[in-house]
Amino acid sequence: MPVFRTALCACLVAVTTVAGCTYYQTVPAPPSGPSAFDRAWNAALGAADDVGVSVSMADRTSGTIYGTAGAEEVTIRVFTQADGRVRVEFNVKSASGSDSVLAERLSSAYDRRMGR
């Protein structure tokens, strides 16, 4: 009988110890803010507004913004590269070819909005 009691006590201690263990999972942190793409997209739209580009179409899904500034056609592309970084391209075309002055103004306005 004493062996049975000892075994029973050992089992009770083991069951109680195991039942008392709790595993707490950490709660996933919410996203810390907008994604890199969202920040770049919003900064590109804002930069277009800053330099006087009238946006005629903004398709976030394709990452393309079309607009005009006077007689110049503006295309802004925002896309995620294979390495995860976001790239923004500014293309400005006028009747005489590309307009690097407006493209530079767009790029500078974009950098300001991105805090650079």
C-alpha cells in the first residue's frame, strides 16, 4: 500500500504541475504606420500638387500617376522592386522632348515630402 500511495502522490504532483503551466503568446504589434509604398505614393501625389501638376489619373494598383503641367505631360511611376525597396520615377514630356527642369522640381518636392 505505501508504494501505491507514493506512486499516486507522484502522479498527482505531476498532473498538478503540468496543469498549472500556461504558455502566453505575445500579441503581434500593429503596423507602425503606412507602408513604404503608401508613403512614397502619397509623397508623389503631393509633389505633383506642389509643383502645379494637374493630376488627370492616379491608379494606385498599377502605381501610375498621369497629369499635365501646361503643355507638358507628366508620368510618375511608384513601384516596389524585387529587393523590397520602393522606387519612384518622374517622366516629363513636352513638344520639344523631355523637360528635365520640371522633373527635377518634382524630384525635389518628393524628397521634401519624404523628409530628405
